[in-house]
Amino acid sequence: MNKSVRKAVIAGNWKMNKTRPEAKALLEELAPMVKDIKTVEVVACVPFTNLETALEATKGTNIKIGAQNCHFEKSGAFTGEISADMLKEMGVEYVVLGHSERRQYFGETDETVNKRTKAALAAGLKPIVCVGELLWERECNITEEVIARQIKLDFYDIPAEDFAKCIIAYEPVWAIGTGKTATADQAEEVCAFIRAQLEKKYGKAVADAATIQYGGSMNAKNAAELVAKENVDGGLIGGASLKAPDFTEIVKAAENG
């Protein structure tokens, strides 16, 4: 990572885990562990039901709170959905969009990710937009084609000044929740390719300033090697974010990287 030109961000994606008391306990355990972190943004992306609890538990700390999705309409007959404006009004700062599990299980497409990203930006949220290839796509040697397509579609008609508020999380789908991890070299190769695509779209200055996370089973053991790479600017952390000591180790690896 190159913290002299772009922000390093370690964001925990709690997925569908933790009741409100459990969320409160985890954040209260985590807060003193990361309180001296200066060069890394620490984010917890929690279930909708935990947002209010999380915001209260992190008041006065350096932990930011994010949601795990938002709808692209401001309001209306969309039962079960949450708008970006609702999240912003609560005090939420970040939102994860286009996660592979949303794409795989809930019909998210690049088109809907694009619309959700625009809605989040309009509301003043900071989107963490996920891109990544399936195992079959990697085996077919079309990783770059897949990633290039996602970058073009997910950020379609989003100007540079708005893109500057976004984070990209590269998450090889074959390495999410499987225990498999891309090697540091594999992660660097794709994150560098993403930056090259951003340079084509927005120019070198915007590309150099973009935060690109790695999001495929980063943990306390492999974090230091991953964040040591030039184009890996942090991580979107799944299972390891549910244990304060493990998450702290990842944050510290980024702080020292």
C-alpha cells in the first residue's frame, strides 16, 4: 500500500452475524485495541438491526460504521429494503455494495450495483464496491476481462469527483468463505490491473488516489504479506472481523505496512 497518496482502509463485513448485545460487546472490546491507529481507517459493516447499537457503541472512537447494502430508490413499495437516505440519517458512513453473496444469492447485477452506488453517493455515503471473478472464470483465464467489465458497468456514468468517494474491494469469489486465499502476488496483480483500468477511465491522479482493498479471506496470519503489496490498500474482512484480537492484528498490519 502507498499511504502517502491514498487512504488505507480495513473494513469488517460481519455478514449475517451478531445480535445487538453481541455487537455491542464486540465493538466495546475492539475500540481500545485500535484506539491508537492513526494511518488506517477502521470500519465495521454490520447487519441493519445492529446499526443503531453500533453507532452508539462507537461514539467517541475511531471506528466508523457501515451497512451491508442499500436500495437504489429513495422510498417506495420495496418491502424489506433500506434506502441510502435512511442510512445517512442514522449516521452511517460507509455501505458495502455488490458483494458476491448479494450477486450470487439475491440477484444483484452490475446494473443494480451501479444504481445503488449512485444512490449511495447522492445520499453522502461512501460506497465499498465489490468486484471479483468466479473460480471457473479464473480457470478460463478471463479474470481481467471480468474485472474490466465490472469496473466499466459498476461505475458507469459516475464522474471522477464522485468516484473519489468510493472504495473498490477486489474479492476473488473462489476465496470468500472457503478458507482459500489468493496469494499476495495474485492479489497484487489484479489490484494493479484495477488501478490501470481506473487510469483509463478517470486519469492517473484519480487512479493513484483510489483505495483498492483485498477481500478474499484476509486474516491475521496473511494480512501483513498482502498489505505489503503496492496496490493493496487494506482489506474487506469477513470471518476475522468477528473476533476483536484477529481484526486488530489485521488493522495493525495495515498500520505498519
